[in-house]
Amino acid sequence: NKAINSITASTLGKKSEKLFENLFEDMVLTSSKLGRDVKSRSILIAKVMKSIDTIDFELENTEIDVLGDAYEYLIGMYAATAGKKAGEFYTPQSVSKLLSLLATDGLKQTKAVCDCACGSGSLLLQVGRCVKVGHYYGNECNPTTYNLARMNMILHNIHYEQFDIRHTDTIADGGENSSSWEEKYQVQVANPPYSQKWSASDKYMKDDRFSPYGKLAPKSYEDMAFLEHMIFHMAEDDARIAVLLPHGVLFRGGAEEAIRTYIVKNLNYLDAVIGLAPNCFYGTSIPVSLLVLKNDRGQNKDNILFIDASKEYEPGKNQNSITEENVQKILNAYKDRKDIEKFCHKASMKEIEENGYNLNITRYVDTFDEEPELDLAEIDKELKEAMAERDSLMSEYEKFAKELGL
């Protein structure tokens, strides 16, 4: 603990003091999870320290971020065994990469990127691998995960003046009195909690994030509230959003239908709807949709692209994974915006209006595989051959039975 206290004390009175505030509060070296007694815990901690000491942090290849990548690898390993809780703080790297590539398509750099449900911060860092990022912003309500995100930034050598991770509830604390109210971002990515309940209090109808839509997201589903929050924080020019949401937001009625219609018809921000494969996420086996929104859609303002990528995955024992090849296929389809049978369709605004602004992917991409046409003559022939073989076997059986006196 002396080493930890020394690190924290070294920041007192400096600009970085707030960054290290309570950063290590979840590190309990006396926990029984590390061993039953002081001796066993000390042995385990010593083994970890010795293993870390073998890592060469002075590698000449600056493309390799040894410490940061090792930390993120450990987060991923923990997520793989954490069950449902894993979805709260970690998005699989292949999905993060797809999300980031879609959000930054056509960009070389961005002034700011934000994740309003940042978890461990891995999705923010993935954006930084795609384009040069000026500043990273993130919100996280879970204190332990909030600390994970800050550590992740530090260990990936992101300067403390270049990121701002906040311990806050995005929806409840993100009103006009929040420190982030005036902030606008060119790039936003998020994998918020799916179908989470929220208060849907009448006070939110006076909140500029939600009031334009005329209705609030239902109490049982907070999904649309996250999307509305992100739309509110879009920068004026060439802002884009890539967000993961449950399929229900695409077709549920009531308030969600009203919000969906406003986004498509009044704002015209929705650029693409992508259905991902099932069982690719920690904590849930349900398939998830990926929405891409832009406030400057240029020549694509008269259409929305629908991609059915539900078959784009590699099966795994416990979880499916989206491969590099799958990512590239989806990305190419998004960029080309051309119809591909049973995979993607560029739907006109008239087509979407005729469907009552229902965005269910199966309404636009025909995924039905027809049964092969039956050859009745061939079936009749095979049946007769089978019956003849049966008669032959019965005749042979009766012959042997007679010889045995049965």
C-alpha cells in the first residue's frame, strides 16, 4: 500500500490531482480472494510483480503499447468469465473496432470523441486507433468501472489533460446544470445498458435533450433516452454517432415509435441500421443492432442503408465472435451503399414512410431462404427402390427363419 499511497501523494497540489483521486480505492490487497492468509496473499502478489518485472517496457517498436495492451487484455479475460456483469464494462474488441470505423469513416482526425456509457474506456481507445483524437470524454456511473476507465487511459499513455472521464449518471445527471451540458462532440460511440429501466419522470419533458420528441422513452426501456442524449451533444458540423442498441428500438410502438419517427423524418440523421450476430456480447445472447447517425448526410439524405449481418460471425464454444473479415465486409457494404441480395438494401425515405417508420431489418432485407424445389419423380423412384430393398431383405429373413424352424 505504501507504493500506491506514494503515487497518489505525488499528485497533491498538482493539475493531475483530481485524476488520481480515489483511483485505487478498489484495490484491496488484504482481500481473501487473493489468499486465505497474509503469507498466501503475499506470495501471489509477489508472483504478479515478478511477472510484470519481466516485461520490457523500453521496446524500440513504439507501435506496441505493452502496458496498455496487457491491461486491456486482462480486462477482456476478466470479461469473458464475468457473466452478465461483463456487458456493463466491456465491448468485444472486434465490435469496438467496427463501431469505431463506422463512426470515423472519412475522418483522419477529430477534435473530440465521447462515450456516454464508457465502461472500461476500451471503446474510446479504439476510436483513437482509427483516427487522431484531440480529447477523450466519457461518463460512467459505476465507481469501480470508472476507475478501470481512468487506469486504462493512463496505461495507454493518454495525457491527463487529454481525457475527461466523469463518474456520473448520463441521463439523471446530464441536465442543463451539468458540467458537460454545453459540450458538443464530432464523434460519439456507445454501448449503453440494454433495456434498462429508468424513472421517465415528467421533469425530463423540460429537458432540452428529450423535449423536442414530444414523448419520453418508456420506463421499461431507457434505450432511446441514451440515443436522444447523444443526438443533443452532436457538434454542428459533420457529427456522427455509432451506437449499439437492442433490436426493440427499431420496431416497438408507442413513445419509441414517436421518437424513432422524429429522428428519421424531422431530423433525418439516421444513416444506417446494421443487425449484428447473436451471442457476440458479454452478458447477453440476444442479437444487437448498430445504428449510425450523421447530421450531415449529403447525398445519402434520401435513403437509409439496412444491413443484415446476423450471419457474419465465427461460432465459438461459449460466445460467437465477429472476425476481421466480417468487419471488413460490413464496412465495405456501408461505404458502397449498394444492394446485395439477402445482405443489404438502400431503402428510400418513401419506402420507410410506407412501413410506418418501422425499421425492423427484415422489412427491408429479404433473409428468407427458399426450400429447394422437390423433384417428385426422383422421390418416387427412391421410394420404390427402398421398398424393393425392404421386400428383398424380408424375403431373405423369412428364408433364414424357416431354416431355423422359427
